Amino acid sequence: MVQPLQVAIIPMQVKEDCIEQYKQVASENAECSRQEPGVVRFDVLQDQKDPTRFVLNEIYKSPADQQAHRETAHFKRFKERVTPLLVEPYVPAMYYFISTDFEPTK
């Protein structure tokens, strides 16, 4: 049976002159997030064809763990720092696995 993990897919479009700054801010947030006990996986992905488009792929043990992440100091700092770098506000999309071969190691 597939575990009821909470998956957040968060697309972001960054201003062209802010790409490198975004990468730094997003990577710092990801590194801190990976240390949270409820975070199973936290990836920062960049589109191969359009370097201004990124996706955060976040997997949590539960919805409560995702909410706890949003209350951390590093998330609040990320949100404050990333907002001016974006073309438009980001909108997270929340998912559950239906079928996967992903095995959480944490």
C-alpha cells in the first residue's frame, strides 16, 4: 500500500535578471528544509528550455509536516526573499501518490 505522503509541486517563474539570486535563495531554503524531521524530499528543479521557470518538488510525511514547514524561520525568510524575484506570485499544488516506486529513506 502506498503511504499517504503529502506532495507539494510549486511552479515559479523568476525575472530574467534574478535567476542566479533565485537559485541561491531556493537552494538555501532547500538545504534547511531537508533537515526538518517531516520532510522526506525537497528538490529545486529548473526548466531545461526556459531558465526562468523553476519547480519546487516537496514531499512531506503528512499534511501537518507540510504546515510545520511553512511555520519555520527559514521558510518565512525564503518567502520574503523570493517574492521580489518572481514574475508573479506562486501557487502551490498539493498531491498524494496514487502509484509510485518512490521509497522514502527518511
